[in-house]
Amino acid sequence: MFSAIRRRVRFSPAMVIAGLALVFAMSGGAYAAKKYLITSTKQISPSVLKALQGKAGKAGAAGAAGAQGAQGPAGPAGPGGSGGAKGESGPAGAKGEKGATGAAGAKGATGTTGATGRTGFTKTLPKGETETGVWSVSTAELPAVSEVYAPISFAIPLEKKGEIVFLDQEETESSATNASGCTGTVEHPTAPEGMLCIYTAEQQAKFVKPEVRFNAEEEYEPTGTLVRFFVPEPYAIHENGSFAVTAG
């Protein structure tokens, strides 16, 4: 019976103190005469307290959640993590709008003056320089004893007059050994300094060797000259070629 009662009754320290007070009250005058008053469980032997202590009961139902407490202070920053692996490239973004024109930059410093360039051909052909050109003459059948003129003009005038050398078709083909110094060809005419060399590419006529005529000295003028063809019989003339003149 007592074990059943002990299972149902749980003893607290307050109940133990009250029970001991009752025992002392019932035990008579001997205890009263000595005036023992128990006011704390520290006055009771631990073995007695252990014997009187009941088993802990089941945990009660959880109470309602209390109000949220105030936020605590921020903790110190943790150490930086290691770098992650490089991610894949994302798709190209849409083209942005054209930005506003920026302000004009400051004027740069003036650069150094460059070297003086060579003067181009302006008034006259410089000494030792060569200019080339082409010439031609073509007529219908002429009467006997006729003269035909082929003009040769210089695009750049020469400062001085010079000697004229005319090479017919046969002489032109062997011009490399020509003693006059006109050793060029129809395709690549050349002339010594101070000389006009006239090369013949095509010659279709019966005539004596043409005469070069401009003045009594047979020299070219600064602007050009004339080639005179003398035709002793009634034939048509078809002549053409090239020339080179080098300023002396």
C-alpha cells in the first residue's frame, strides 16, 4: 500500500520540511524542550533527503512560444572563402544605345618640321632628267615630190636647245649599237644628256631618209621640233614611233 501511495505522491523539499515539523510536534516535549527548528533542507541528512525524494514525473506539455528577443550585435566578419571555379560565358548582351559625344580633347603639341621635299617639275625639265612621248604621221596618197610634217612637243619645256637624232625603222631595230648614243627602243626610248632621240616603230612608204627641220642648226627648241618627210613619188605615208629627250 505504501509503495502505491509513494508512486502517486511526489515529495518536494517544502513537503519534506512540513512533514518533519509534524514529526517533531508529535514526538513530545523532549524535542520541544531542545527547540529544534528546521528551516532548510541543508539541516537534513542527504541520505534522508534521497530516501524521501520521489521519481521525476513526465515532462509537461510545451508552453506557448515566448516573444522574440531583441536582435543581438553583429558578429565579426569571417575569413574570405577560396575563389570558385570560372563559370561559363554568358550569352552576348543586347547592343547598348549610342553614348553622348565626348568633349573635344586638348590640342596636341606642334610636331617638328619635316625635311624639305624635292621640287617637282614646274617650269623646265631639270638637267639630267628625261621625258618621253610618241609621234605619228599618216596621209592618203600624195603627189610626187611632197613634204609631210610630224610635230613633236615636249610636255615640260627644256631650258636649252639640243641635238636631234632621227632613227628610221632599220636603225631603230639595231639601235643598241648606234654610234649617236640613241641606244633605246620604241618600247623604252632613251637619250643622252642634251639630245632628242626619235625612234621609228612602223614605216610604210617609199621615200628618201626624212629630214629633221626646225631651224638652220637642226636643233630642237625648248618646246619641241618638227620632223619633215620628203616623198619623191606619189605614195601614202604611215609612220609612227616614240621619242626621248634629256635636258642638258
